[in-house]
Amino acid sequence: MAGWYLNYLGRVSMMLLLAWASTRLYHEPEVRTFLFATGTYFAYLMNAFFPIAVYPAKDAPKWRIGAKLYLGFAVFSTLLFIIIYFAFKWEDKKTRNRSTVEE
């Protein structure tokens, strides 16, 4: 049952990614639009087909893969957020160093 709720962590991660994209790509509206559209597309695609594959009716109520797969997705997205955060910090530091050298 907990695995089913882990499925919806993707909604939270998508909203965080969209907020980051809006902040970081404020000067590129086409890229933001593309990211929002593809993120929505993949979220709907995963929500439509993954539950069918990981929670087959023949295995009910003892599903073998469902919670493990969604937990793996949650761990992957958490690691991805940490990597993106430090990549943004590194990019900001590089930009600040470049601007101080030019002055």
C-alpha cells in the first residue's frame, strides 16, 4: 500500500523541477514551455502504464515489484535533486568568478 502512495511523489518532484526551471531559465520561455510539456507528458504516461505493470491483478494482494519500483523512483529523484542543487551552486560560483575576473 505504501508503494502506491510513493507513486505520487512524482507530482511533488515535477512541481519542484518546474519551479527551478522557471527560476533558472527566466530568459528562455520556449525552453520552459518545452520542459513543462514533456514533464506533464511523461508524468501522465507513467501514471497510466506503470500501475498496470507493477500491480498486476493476478498477484493481488501480494505484489512483488510495486513498492520496490516506486521506492527506487523516489530514491532516484531525491539523488537527482541533490545533484541538480550542487550543479546549480557550481554554475553560480563559476559565473561569479568569471564576473570578478572581468572587472
